[in-house]
Amino acid sequence: MAKMIHSMIRVLDEARSLAFYDTAFGLKIRERLEFPDFTLIYLANDETTFELELTVNKGRTEPYAPGNGYGHLAVSVADLAAEHARLTEAGLAPRKMVDFAPDGQVIARFFFIADPDGYQIEVLQRGGRYL
């Protein structure tokens, strides 16, 4: 079977993106690969082996457009309300918390937050299928 190992996004401002992902999700640099035209930065934390790969194209000055094909990344947390409060206090502007209950029973509690390049990240209350 295949094992999911990372997802890649292109970012404009390396320092700003690293600060966001560290503050928001505790993601630290696991590996950094420098090439003449671009840099690959692999981020992770101790909760998972799955990594976020940031691609920084050297000399790029225009912001990337996430496009209409990108959906979101998702992370789960033990205490959704506490994380929402922490991210709000850090000035990262998470959106409102939502109880997703299509048939009257809550199957997910979550909120979204955008990174500096506009990529959407869903933050879910840990439980059920969202471990």
C-alpha cells in the first residue's frame, strides 16, 4: 500500500510562511534542500510523520494564486476552542468555529485559517475519523 508522506505548496515569503506554520501548528524545519532556482523546505511536528513541503522559487515577486483546484490542508487538535483562542491571540485571524451536523448530529467541529499565501487550513476537533 502507498503511504501519504507530504503535500507541497508554493510560498512567496519564506520567513513569513515559516513563522506562520510554526506559530499556528508547531511545524519545524525537518529538512531544507537548496537548489539554484528554488528551495524545498520540509516541515513537521512530533504529532505526525506527514510533512508539509514549502517550495520557494528564488526571484519570485508576484504572489501565487491558490486557484480553484486547491481545497485545503487539515490538522486535528485536542481542544478546538483553546486552539482558536490561541491563534486569535497570536493575530492569525482564524474564522469562526463551526459544528457540522448535516442530519442534526455533529460529525465534525472545525474552523478554517488562511496562511500568508492564502492557502486554507481546516482545524478539526480531534475525534471520530479525525484523529
